[in-house]
Amino acid sequence: MLDTIDTAHRAEDEEQTREPGFAELDRIFEAQRNAFRNSPIMTAGQRVNHLNKLREALVRYQDDIIHAINSDFGCRGADETRLAEIFPAVEGIRYAARRVGRWMKPSRRGVSLAFMPGRARVHYQPMGVVGIIVPWNYPVYLAAGPLTAALAAGNRAMIKMSEFTPRTSKVVREMIAQTFREDHVAVITGGADVAAAFSAKPWDHLLFTGATAIGRHVMRAASEHLTPVTLELGGKSPAIIGPDTPPKEAAERIAFGKTFNAGQTCVAPDYVLCPRPLVQSFASAMESCVSAMFPEMKANPHYTAIINDRQYQRIQSLLDDARRQGARIIEINPGRENFTGSRKMPLHLLLDVTGEMTVMKEEIFGPLLPVIPYDTLDEAIAFVNSRPRPLALYYFGYDRQRIDFVLERTHSGGALVNDTLLHVPIDDLPFGGVGDSGMGRYHGREGFINFSNTRGVFYKPRFNSSKMIYPPYGRWIHRLIFKLFIR
């Protein structure tokens, strides 16, 4: 993903006016820290109440959210926003609210004979004050999802919204202010300088969603305070079409994942690995599937625009570079529309790509889809494994042995067999990256654990069995213990 701190290291954004976010950031941060010190533990009932208030607020504000996101993007349909932002956020909250009481209970752990009598438990404590940095591509879901986990774990939270979605940020800020006390949950807005200051705060935990390169800057800033971080990054997520897969079946599902939000999704298929004999059939099937989904695009209120001019030019430069270096471009433009003067961009298939093209080096994050032929499944897996580990991996095929072969021999943050994107809102699955695509997991129980201090506690009774091993050493009891247990 490309994110809110992206502009911190770009010269053109130096001209942004410094918003009055610094004093507000400091004030609210200290207020939340003091509030946590005064009331560090929240009951299960309180947490459920907070979660339900967030869910009710999202439902109440959904029309405002839909309108704001459509305005920020220049065009994004109501159904896509409901599917991408409101529905998964509400479902995730409902899932956590039903289970948080169970998650909070200390879990029993085993104690070996050598340490008996005694009991071992793991207690789940709130971390304290959590920072959440939100990107522009799914500004509501990627605020509400981490906030759900933070609230379930009993924390207080501050959310830094992206400056690239100002209308949405304003709505979310109003929604949160109407729902929570400022010393419990608060929203911070502002430009790159505020975002950089936000990442440098001594949080009890910091979650950042965004680009890998910026994630390194966030982690470096957090390291000054030894702040634990969860990094939800991006990368080049592959879609592998198996040798036994009808191209049309794979194409329909890949078309959905790549056109959703115009490809501006961290887990969107970034490139396709296709059996060499099926490349042309797959390309034709993609044209048919996309045309059926979007017979027209420019005037279609359901086909999403690129977020801003800079991102549009970045994607165009990837396309121009590939074309200049010999890629064969298939523009899927069923209405034969002229997109001049618009930030909408039809899906482009890129064939005959090479590793020298920028489109194969950088995360695309837009409606460009390289299609790379392979001759054996081993070759496809080697291609994936020779690159940084992706956030998602998709495999299309029905042979169980081949599915297991791919899953066992590749690494990715998450994986999905025979579809795209839909593993993300499955609340009982952890979500996160690995390697360059991130670290840490959240969603569901893993989110609760991620934002909790998992504190191991060992209970001993009044009878002091440990006294047997106290000095002086060299007694018979030491020799017996070593004989029994060191073998």
C-alpha cells in the first residue's frame, strides 16, 4: 500500500502548510496516557460496550462515509465502499464483541513435575495507548479494523488519517468524537510532518499500514522508544494459475480482485503466472470477464478512479516504461472510451514483460496486470521465491496435491485458493505480512493478542518446594534432580 507518510520524503510536499496538529497530538497523547494510568483495566462488559458503540457509529455514518470516499477518489461506488469498508468493519466488530469475554480469561498452561506444586497461567493485559496510521486506499476499514482489536484488548487509541482523503478523514474524526471521549479514542489529521511526528511518539504499540519503503522509516522512528510495531505493508502478490485450471474460471476471479478499487489494494493480484499454452486463452477470458463487469468505465459510477494525479502519473509511467521496453499491452476498454481528462484507467494486461521493467520491480497498486508464462509448477514457485515475500498469494486449481505443493513451498502473509481478496475479511484468520510485506498479525483473536501484553504468571502455594534446591549446592537432592531430569 501507498500511505499517509509517503509524502514525508518527497520534495513536492514540502510546500504543505503545517497544520495545527502538533500541539493537539501532544495534548491528546498525554491525556490518553494519564487516563490509562488512572484506569488501566476495562471489564469485558466495558469493552463490548465500546465495540458496539463503534459498530453503531459506522452504521449511522455510512452514508456520510460513502459520499466522502466518493468525493476523495473522484469516483468510488457506494456498493464497493459498503463491501470494502463498512461490511468487513461491522462484521469484524460483531465477531470480536461476541468473543472478547472469552479471550480475556487467563489461559492455563502446563507445569512439569520438576516445578510442582504450582499453577501456570497467561494473563492478557492492555498495552496502554496505541497509535494507528491509516492509508488512503481503504481509509475507514483500515482505521476500524485495528481500532477494533485495540478496543477488544482494552487499550486507548489515536488514529492518524491520511491527508489524501481529507473529506473521509473529517467524517471519521467527527464520528469518533461523537462516539468516544477524547482520552479514549481520538483522530488526528494533518500532513506528512504531523504523520512523521505521530510515528515518533513513545506508543505502547504502533500499527502502520502502508508501503514497504515507508514502513522502514516508521520502524526506525519507533525504535528510538523501543516501541513494538505491527507493519501491514504491500508487495507484489502473485496469482498462480495451475496446469489443470480452466482459464475463464481463474480470469473471472482475478478480474474481480484486480478491478476492485481499480487495483488500489494491498492484496490485489500484482502479476499472474500462467501455463504457457494458456496465456492467450487467459488474456481473452480476462477481456470477456472485465467487459461483463464494466461494459463502460469512464461514466460508470461503480468503476473507481485513481486517488489523485500523482498516483495516476505513477501508474502511467509504469505502463509507458513497459511499453518502451517491448511489452505487449492489451487495454481492456469495452466501451472504446477516451479517458483523457479523467483519473480513471482501464485494466491493462502486460504480456512479454521482463525483469528489467519497472512494473516488475515495484508494487503496481493500480489497474496493470503482467501475465508471465511458465512451463512447470516448479518454475512458477521458483519465480515467486526469488522475490521478496508477498502479502498474499493466490493459487487457482483443483488438484489437492498441487495445492499443497504450492502452499508448502512458498511463503506469504496470507494465501487464498481459487479466489482473490476474500481471505482478508475472514475474522477468524490472522492478517499480516512476512518479510518485506510486514510483521505482526491482527484480526480476530490474533488482533486481541497483538495489542495485549501476554503476561506469564506462575503461582506457588504456601508449601515451598523450591527450598529443596536452594544452596548449599552439591547435596543429594541436587544429584537426584539432575539424574532424573537431565537425560
